[in-house]
Amino acid sequence: MVLDCADLERAAAFWTAVLGYRCEAYRGGPYLALVPHGGQGMELLLQRTDDRKAGKNRVHLDLRTEDLDAEVSRVQAVGGVVLTPEPVVEGGWRWHVLADPDGNELCVLQPPQE
């Protein structure tokens, strides 16, 4: 997955803290690879661009948690911005929409209590 950003270092600091990833290697040019600490899982490739974000993301990350408020607070503490004033509730799921420092949306969601 590739995520556009304006500042590679700022984006890397945010996403490594949020996902528990590490910087794998500088790919040169406008790219920086982030991978899970254990090595297994999806790579997130950050791509520096001068293009500004316009409109809603067509693809975004959903982060599942058992404690919605605590996880939203954790993401805010590393630079995330909450975009929904109240949690969205649908089919027993609860979530907030947040944005990273570049305005890319992500959702923090809590599954039903079943």
C-alpha cells in the first residue's frame, strides 16, 4: 500500500507509532518503506509528493480496537486529528474517522461486544 505525504519523516513518525511498524529502508527519492516489527504483514510505502490532498480518500486504513476512546486518544497523541465529533454507530460497530498529519483519513473502530 502506498500513502502520499508531504514530509517523509513526519509521516514515518506518525505511522510507525500508530501501527507499531519500523522504517525498513530508505528507498531513495521520494519513498520510505515501513514494515511490521516482526517482518510479517503488509508494507506501507510512504511517497513524498507536493500534491495536496483533495476530497475523501477512496482507500483508507481501519484500525480495530477493544477500547475506542483509548485508541483514539493514542492516535491523537501522535498527531492524529479526530474528524467525527461523535462516534459513528452502525450494526453494533462504533468508530471515529481521523486524519493523519497530511489529512489522509483512517478509521479507529470497535467491533460489536458479541
